[in-house]
Amino acid sequence: MFIHSGAMTTRVRTPKVNGLRFARDTFRHGLRTEGPALDGTADIVRLTFNRHPLFVVRHPDHVDHVLRAQVDRYRKSVEYETLRAVLGLSLFTDEGGSWRRHRTLIGPVLARPRLADLFELMVDPVDRLLTTLDRDGDRFELEMAEAMTALTLDVVGSALFGRGMADLARRIGPNVTAGLRGAERATRTLLIADPPAVLVRAIAAAIRHSPVLPRRQARMREVMRTIDETVWGVITDRRAEPGRADDLLGLLLSVRDADGRPLPLKRVRDEAATFMLAGHETTANALSWMWYLLATNPGARNRLLAEVDEVLGDRRPVFADLPRLAWTTACFMEAMRLYPPAWSIPRRCVIGDDIAGHSIPRGSRVIIPIYAVHRDPRWWPAPETFDPGRFLPGAARQHHRAAYLPFGGGRRVCAGQHFAVIEATLLTAMLSRRYTFDQVPGFPVEPEATLTLRPRHGLRMIARRRLGSS
Ligand code: HEM
């Protein structure tokens, strides 16, 4: 490997890590945020344990190289095939020219100005949760991770399908969750086995169509069918009401290309399913970690309580409140630094590359370990400290732009990032206006890196009703 600098050529040796150990650990313990490959100090390491080398790239310059400067050399890796099997062809799973065209058409649906119109639909499910919690008295225990998963599914379901469909997301909720868990197991296997994409597609097709299947795969098919049929049902009903565009589904149905053609209905279905799956578990995990961090950092929590009391008082939030909830938003952003729900980003190198003199052969897999990047003391002073002040507007930007990647980066950056931040700010403010949440003493809290980074044992908390909250 060589670096070309003018006439000079410098050889760069890429440190190697025992790939077999990494593979064994992954099988035994699930994906790891730490360990020799992801937690080391080298900016690039190379692991070899099957057909293609795997590079872990953690210097922000190199991350920028992969996600921005040389983005055409990389594609989403084979792990995304399982999501394609569940979600179909959507922004999340599409590639190349088709992805570009659809991102231009669909991206604006989730842009900030549109979200202002959807804000009321996001408030309703939080109100419903508060009404349910209020029945439990002034002090009670709750499973926060589960509560956040149910709530974020409800919020995205409400924004997607509108008010009349309040219970739809809840009805298919268990299937959505089961679909994600199935995709997680498959992702772990794919990371280790690294099969060709055609083989993965063939297996996914077999799961869809084969008359006889093992129990687990049969359950997965059942899950996929339920999500499919439910979303199709809503789309079919909605087509009977042309012109209605006051929720995300209406917006998707109203999208037109340059020739005035709408999106094919199958694409609308796939995008809607993607919004539901990609859009709730990630936000729920980030929120769970944020409640945990607030419970363990009383100074940050007191400031948040003072802010929500001052901004909201006893009224229903409106979109215009958001800029004044700056500390609340900052708490969410800082929680995602310490516990990024998408804790790593995998890519496949499709045209051989050279990163700062390290040769990346065509076919290699590249992993960006976001969790490790977010805790690197070179970019984050006192990286283990929960300090929301880092994300206040006007705070001196201390970090490299590719040192903070909860939503990914470059052109494939999360299409729902504004949705997620608005939703999280809103529901943190509404819940904090009414309750404080503390840890149940002795309850173990530990991250588990599956498809998303979630609390391994869930998160049991004690809710206390705040004096003076109505
Ligand atoms: C805290 C919450 C969220 C986190 C941490 C998150 C994280 C991410 C990340 C890291 C990616 C890039 C993946 C990659 O490059 O391989 C991504 C993509 C995406 N996310 Fe999110 N996401 C969140 C919420 C949402 C929401 C609420 C929606 C929709 C309502 C959404 C829809 C999408 C879509 C459609 C893509 C694919 C974008 C493209 O490739 O064009 N996400 N998300």
C-alpha cells in the first residue's frame, strides 16, 4: 500500500485484528460495540475471516471519505438484503439512479416545513399515553424501553396514516417488532457468513413462496404478510379519497415526477413500511437512553424541567415552541452521542479504493463504528460525560463534522432526521411536564448492540407525578 504525495510514495501498513475471534465473539455475544476491532486506537484495522476483508474505519477524515468524497465507490452492504426482504424497495434499501430519483421525489415529504403540518398528529399519541399513565397514580413503575417503543410506533403510525387510524400501528405493532428481531438475527448471520447477495435474495424469495418452512421462518413470513396486507388495506381505502394529503401517506400518494406520474403503489407501500420500521425503534432506543441519562444526571434534568415548565406551562405544545426547547433537544442529541441507536454503518466497496494509503480491495466490507467515533477523546473532550451543552445552538463547534453521525452522513443521511428530532423534543417536553423518571435501584442497565443499540434488559423506571402538573 502506498501514499502518493507528489513524487514521493509512502507505504502504509494496515493493522490487522484477529478476524476469527471477532466472528466467534459476534456469534456468541451478538454484535459488540467494543472489543479489539471496534474499540482499538488504530484509525483503520483490517479483519479477514471469510471471502472478503473487513475494514473498520474510525477516523472522521476516513469516514468522510467513505460517506462523502468517494461515495460512488461504496454501496450498502449485504446486511441490507434482509431489510429489503421485509421492507421491499424503498429509500432505505434502494441504490444507484433509482435511489437518487426517489430521494429527490420523496425526501421533501419529510422536510421540516411539511412536518409543521404533521405536528398535531404527533401530539395526539403522547396525549393518549399521558392519559393512560395518569390512571396509575402519583408514583408507579414502568418499563420505559417498551413504553417508548409503543409510543414511537404510535407517533409514526399517526403521522403516516392520520387520526382515523389511531389503533392501526398498535394492531400491527407486535408484527413490526417481530420483523425487526428476525432481521436482527439474519443480519448477524450475514455479517459472519458474508454470502453473495444473489444467494440472500434467493433465500428471501424462498421464505416468501415456499409451501413448507421451519417454524421461525414461517413466523417471519406471517409477520411480513400481516404488515403487507395491513398497509395495502389502508392504501386501497385511501385511494377512494383522492386529494387528501394531510398525513404522510397522503403526501406519498400526492408525489409526482417531472412527467406528472405518481409513485407506483407498490413503492408507496414499501416507503410507508420503511417509515414505520426505520422510524420508530431507533427513536425509541435513543429516548430510552436519554431518560436513563437524565435520571443519572440531576443537574441536566433540572434544567430540562425548568425549560419545559417555562415554555409549555399547562398548554398543548405547538410547532413554534420547538426553538425555545433548545436544552430539551440538546439532551436528546447528546444521548445519541453516547448511545447512537444506529451504532455502526456497514458498506461494501464496489470499486477498489485507497483510504489515506490503505488499500481497500473491491468487494471488501467497511464498517464505521459510530459508537466508538462518538466516544473518541480526540474529538470529544470528556467523552464519557453527559453534557448536552455541546449541542446548544451557538456552542462552539468542537467536533469534526464526521465525528457525530447518529443519522449517518453524506447523501444517504437519514431522511427522517428532522422527524425524529421534532418527535423526540415534543414527547420529552410533554412527558417531563407531567412526570420525572428515576432508575429502579439495582436494575441492571447495559447496552446490547443488535441492529440498533438498546438496553439489554430493558429499562425499569419509577415515574413520579410532578407537583402542579395538570
Ligand atoms: C433517532 C432516530 C433515527 C436514527 C438514529 C436514524 C438513523 C439512520 C441512519 C444512521 C441512517 C443511514 C443508514 C446508512 O447510511 O446505512 C438512516 C437512514 C434512513 N432513515 Fe433514519 N433514523 C432515525 C429515524 C428515522 C425516522 C423517524 C424515519 C422516517 C420517518 C427514518 C427514515 C429513514 C430513511 C428513509 C432512511 C434511508 C435514507 C436514504 O438512504 O435515502 N429514520 N437512518
